[in-house]
Amino acid sequence: MRGDGDGWALGADGQRYWGRHGAAGLLLRAPDRDGSPQVLLQHRAAWSHQGGTWALLGGARDSHETTVHAAVREAEEEGGIAGGVIAVRAERVTAGDPHTWTYTTVVADTAAPLSTTPNAESLELRWVAEHEVHGMPLHPAFAAAWPALRTVPVRLLIDTVSALGSWSGRALSGRDLVDLVAKSVPRTVELPNQRFGWVRDVLEWGPADSVSGAGNGAEEDAVDVVVTADETLADRLPGAALLLDPAVLPQWVA
């Protein structure tokens, strides 16, 4: 069934954009066998706009939908992805003009790569290792957005002394907190520098412990992220390390 969003919108730059109320796509991640991130990409059908390129499952947003609803619905229609098995982590406007037309990328992940059922809009759907995405013939808009959407490997260091203050009503030790987060942590996390991180390690940390500024991933841009309410630590951490407010942790394990 066609929705009321199907149709062209005119942008402030005079270009036509698909989606009368804007458009949205789903950037879905899942861990490979070694724990490294993969993303689900669509090889666009030849007859479609920029056919033959690779991009995200997505399409026009209907007037009654949020961007999350639109992206999840499009993923189900185009790829057979059921919304109940994915966890939405973030939304980013990655193209368009906020006053006329926007494309929103909805970032989500799932515990394992899902099987897919492509419809006529796809030549193929494929789980692709993150480090291989940039070498594919990407849709121009997705290619422009990809550098800000890809993750860096993260080692999460929890200052349990300050972080336990965010857990009112729950009697937890520092070790309990680390174990709880390690079991429930979302793979994709928003970082304070507007990048995304892929969390693979969760460790207990104290202000007396050292921070290298680099995580233990193979990539050179891996980072340590210290979860603490002590903002004075910022001046004592290496430049590459980041601070994250512990208030986010209860949301992750809710």
C-alpha cells in the first residue's frame, strides 16, 4: 500500500528529493563471529534512483510516522527485518535541509546477523564488515554520510565509585555494576565527540588507574571511554580518551 509520503519534495536548493515528508533509512549493525561490526547494505535495483549502488534500507516517511517508525517499516518491507528484534540506538539527520526535506539515518543493532528477504527494490542484501564499506560503490549521499556513521572500537572503563550514584534503589557493588553493563551494553553507543563507538570490552576503573587513550582493538583509532561523573578528570586524561556521563548506563540495561 502506498503511503502519503510517496512522492517528490522540492528542496531549498531546487533539487527534487523522494519523500513528501522526508525520508529515513536503517543502519543496522550486528557482530561478526569475531565480534567486529557488520552493517546491512542494500544493492539498489537498476531501475531505482542511483541504481546499482549500495546504501541502506529506507524510503519515504508518511505524515503520521516518526523517523524511527519509517526506517523500521521500510526495513521490514524491503528486507523482511522484524522491528521487534532490533534495538534503536540513535538518529542522525544525514542529508537535506531542515526547513524543507531531510533524510534521517536511524542507527540500530541486533545480537546477530539476521536473515533477509529482499523485495523488488534490491538486487541483493548483504552483511558487510564495516572496514569494507568504504570500498564499495556507494550511493553518493550514503558515501558522504558514512564517515560520521561508522564506529570506532571502544574499551569502556567504568569509574564505579561515581557511576554507582546513578543506580538509586539498587544495591550493587562495583563488580556487580561492571558485570551488569558487560552483559547488557548496547554494541553501538553515541560518543561525546559525535562519533559512534562499538563496545567490546567493559572494565572497572578508578581515578588512580592509567588510561592509554587507545582501546585494545586492532584499528589505530580505537579509543578508551571513561564512564565517570568526575569532570575534573578531563584534564588528566590523554587527548584521545573520552568522558561519558554514567547517567546513560541505567538506560542501557533497563
